[in-house]
Amino acid sequence: MTILPHGGSLVNRFDAHTDCRSIKVHIELDAVSLSDLECLAIGAFSPLDSFMDKADYLSVLHNMRLRNGLPWSLPITLPVSDDKAKELQTNNAAALYFKGSLYGKIEITDIYKADHDLESQLVYQTVDEAHPGVKKLKERGKWYVGGRITLIQFPERTVGSHYYLNPEITRKLFLTKGWEKIVAFQTRNPIHRAHEFIQKTALESVDGLFLHPLVGETKQDDIPAAIRMKSYEILLDQYYPKERVILGAFPGSMRYAGPREAIFHALVRKNYGCSHIIIGRDHAGVGNYYGPYDAHKIFKKFGQDEIGIIPLFFENSFYCSKCDSMATMKTCPHDEQSRLILSGTKVREKLLKNEPIPRNFSRPEVLSVLREYYVKRNDEKGEIDGS
């Protein structure tokens, strides 16, 4: 039996037959709003079936709960410009477009002014616009539109369409496989040996692994979803038991909200049917905005029965030359000189410069995929710079 969705039931707001073309008022979505629209419609954000109204927005900002008391850590909002806000009316519908294509509608219940500074401070713990989440927030409209949505077509896919397994599908897959304990792994990066180590450690005590990379919008220097997915395919094919792993694509966008996003990622994977989720060091973090284990500590703010899904906390893992194995500070007694620790940022830097990367950090097959991408990227950049 799979875990119940957050709030008790799975939302479904996809209806390809809904007539939206007769709606005269239009709202142009950005990439984040488009991915949120899809996640709302397929039930990934259950119990939400709407972009948040002001009451839920403020409750989430201040309390990390919806106004009904249910835990929810990130605002899911639909921003519009000042001019568009003047054009909209409550109790009316607006058609939702992205780059000329119609994707659905919103039944407007609220139009309210956002407080970007307050939202930045409470969600991201900073108002520094060098933070990618804050930067994105400040670039978006200052008015939010609340209301129930309907999705009529799915967005263009950035990876193979067979990877877009909605929560209803994954739940059926888990049941078919007889899995009761499923651990989710959220990532926006290629998987290196440290990730592999904690995934396989978790697999020792559960029935299956749901590898669920985020394929929505990320920051500019992150590796594109299609390249990452290729690296996951190669890794799973050669180094994981095929009958115990499912690879799927999470269409959501990255917020880089650290601790709050860790809660959010857990609740979303609960909706997909997972009973456990891996929360590693600086989960969903960026730069030095959050403490290395703040994403662990935030779970103490909620009762286990409220969250439902069980977090599996892991410390930073590394390769120890003296242990001659992967380890963490909990299992390795040796000093830092014996430990090989490379961050995703450092790996990207080395790949950009075509510098060698120790095989104990990443599988050679994965590095081959990444190097191919960076060589091509550097060649294209050289052509542009030289033109």
C-alpha cells in the first residue's frame, strides 16, 4: 500500500477538452509559472489545485503552512505586471499562454500585491539579488493572481516524454512492483560517487529508489536537463540493479530555497508515492546562504505525522584514500588530507577548463558525457566570442 498524498487525495486538473479559446483575457506565463501550472494539474503539488490567494500566500510565508494548517513551505504564485493586474477581475477567468501557445486557464479568486522583500527574506533568508532565487523573484511581476487552474496541454518536453511520470502513474508502478518503501532522490546535478554512495546506502533498507531529477528551469550555469538525463541513463544501466530503480523527470523549477525547499521536495515526492526521501548536505542550497545542515534541522518544525514522508538525513560523503572507500564523517576517522571532496561547482569549473577529475569522484562514463557537452559548449562559445 502506497503512502497517501499530502492532504489525503491526489489533485487532477488536466482536461484537454476544456474550452479556453473563448476567454478574452490572457495572462502570459513565464517558465516557472508554466512548470507550476503543470505540477498543480498533475497532482505533484497536492492538495493545491490553485495558484495561491493572499491568505495562503501570507500563511506560507510566515508559518510554512496553508491557512488550513497543513504544512507547505513555498509560495506557489502567478505573477503579473501592474498593467495586467489592472486588466484582470476576480470571479472571471483568464487564459494562460506561454510563447504564443495556450496551456489552460485560471478562475480568478484574488488579485493582490506581492511583498518581494518580505518573501525574499522569509523564503530565501536573504534579499541579496546575487541569490538566484531572489534574482528571479525580483524579475517577476509585482502582483499575484490566485485561483483554480485547468491545464489543457502539456508543455514541450526537455527530455524523453516517457520520463514524465505523473503521481498517478508512479503510484501504480510502485504497487505493480510490490514496493512499499520507496526512497526518492531529488537532484539538479549529474550524479557523482558521493550521490551514488548515499543512494545505495538508502537502498539497503528500502524496496526501491525513485531517481527524480528536476528538469524545469534552473540557473544558467547548471547543466541542461537533457545532458543530465543522458548521464543518469548510463549510470543506472551500468552500476545499479535495474529492477530496483525507476528514473523519472520532475517538471518543477528550481527555487534554491535551501531548507524550505527541502520540505517542499519531500511533500512533492510524498505525492508521487514515496515513503522516504534522501536529504543530504545543503539540500537545494546555493552559495553560502544556508548552513550545511539547515535542511535537516527544519524538519524538526513539523511532526512526523504532518509531513508523512520520512527524511533520511545524510552527511557530506567523500572518498577516503586511507579507508579506500566512500565514507562520511560518521564512519571515517581520518583527516581532511585523506578525503576527496569535490562540489558540483568545482566539477563544473574543472570541466569548463578541461581539467582532470579523479575517477573516485565520478564514474568515467558519466564524465565522458559531461566532457562532451562542455567541449561542445566551449567550441560554440569560442565561435560566438570570435565572431
